[in-house]
Amino acid sequence: MRWVNLEQVLGWERAGIFDRDSILYCNFYGFNGLISPVDYFSFKKTIIPLLNPAILAGVGLLFALLFILIKQTRWFGFILAVLSLGFLYISSTAIGEMPFLRYLEWKYPRINLDLATERQKIEEFNPDYIVVLGGGNREARATEAARIKKYFPDLKIITTGGDNEFPLSAAATSESLIKERMKMEDMEIIKLPGRDTESEALGVSRYLKENRKSKIILVTGAIHMPRAILFFEAAGVKCFPSPARRQHRGFGSLIADSLIPSISSLKETHLAIREFVGFLWAKFKVGYLVPEPEKN
């Protein structure tokens, strides 16, 4: 077994050694000898919540107290306490979230459809669908999808997320929001299920393959876009990114209030750290750990 990159796998596929569906299915779920890391959904539900800055600072203070109670390590305990409190303070201000948000949210620029040059880029890309991912700020994502649809009315919209058997799934909610913004209740919107970004990418990839299509305009939150692009491109979907909304306005917007701690800033820092770790995990996971093909 060894790590190989996506280009090698695609080369094997072109040579008829692997089947695309099998590669994807095994990469995401770990069957048929193609080994995948631990499922991100499980990772997200167990490990990532522990990355809450308040929890990390609390653990640091707990260990600091234990070290302070021991005479030989008292000095280290005081240092750890100061570092933990400093980390909690920074995480509770806008400064704490900025490095992560800046890296993730500005990776893909927002489309300015008022400019003919921007519209021309989309026309040259020639997308087949607008895909709106579930989760996050669904109102902002629906608004972005409606904005694109107004300029490109021939493009059909796909919404993803949740279980289609459930009337209030993420896909159904996005559908309602888009129709509300478009003021077109009879507009056809395709709903595909998906419990997370990976399964959404796989579901869209299969749907496109069945309809002999491959290109989409991908709509999701700006902070989520880098991770989504990784999974969709690994699934063989060509994406034109259209981030819905940025939370970070840039370092030039730093003001005195940014130094004042608040619960909202602490939550934003947790979100930023969680998404950044998810992005790193996605970069790790879209590598394919597969057996080398047998040479004839």
C-alpha cells in the first residue's frame, strides 16, 4: 500500500484499471480493499467539538492547577495558566478568528455578476447546473443561487443535504428559500440527499454522470468553499466556485472593538478553527490510499 495522488488514479481509470464509481465509493467509505481514513462525519461529531477554545483553555487551566499544586512544577503551572488565559482572551476577540477566516474565505473570490467580464468567465466555463449545498447560512446560499439564476435562467438548480424523505431536510429548505427569492413557486429544483460534504459530492457526481454532465456552479458559504471544492473535484465534478457570504472583511477593518472579548467572537473563532481543521482533514482524505495496479 502507498499514497498516490488523484492524477495517478485518473490515469489508471483511463487505462481501464479502475472504475470511477468504485474508486469514489471506496475512498469515501473504505470498501473493496481501497483504504480510506476514518469517516469525516464521525470525526466531526467526536473530535472537532473538543477544539472549542473555551474547552481547550479550561483543560489548560486544569492542568495548570495540577502543576501548581506540585512544588517542583509550580513555575510551569503558572506559565501554563497565563498561556491558557491568553489563548481564551484572544479567541474571544475578532483577532482570534481572523487568521483562519482570512485563509479560507478569501481563497475563492465572490462573483460580481454586474461586470460583463465576470459573466463571460461563467459563459466560457459553460456550467450545466447550479448546486447549492445544505447547512450553514441557508438564506445567504439561497440568495446567491437566486442571483446567479437571474443572470443564467437556463441553468437548473440542485439543492443538497439531509434525507429527501424528511420534508424539512436541508435540500427542501434551500428549495423553499430559493423559490421565495425568485418568486417562482413552480420552478423545478432537483433535490439530492447527503449527510455531509463528502456524500453531497458523491451524490452530485453520480447524478451528473447519469445525465452525461460534469460542470457546476458551486454555491456554499465562503468559509466552507475550500473544503467543498476539494471533495467535489475529487469526485470528478468540475466546479466554478460562487461563495455566498464572507464573515471576515479583511485586516483593514480591524478597529478598537476587535480587542473587546465577547461570546459571539468566541463562537466565531470556534467555527473558524473547526472549518480549518475540516479543510486540513479533507486535504488529507482526498488522497487515495490504494494498492498499486498489477502490471501485466
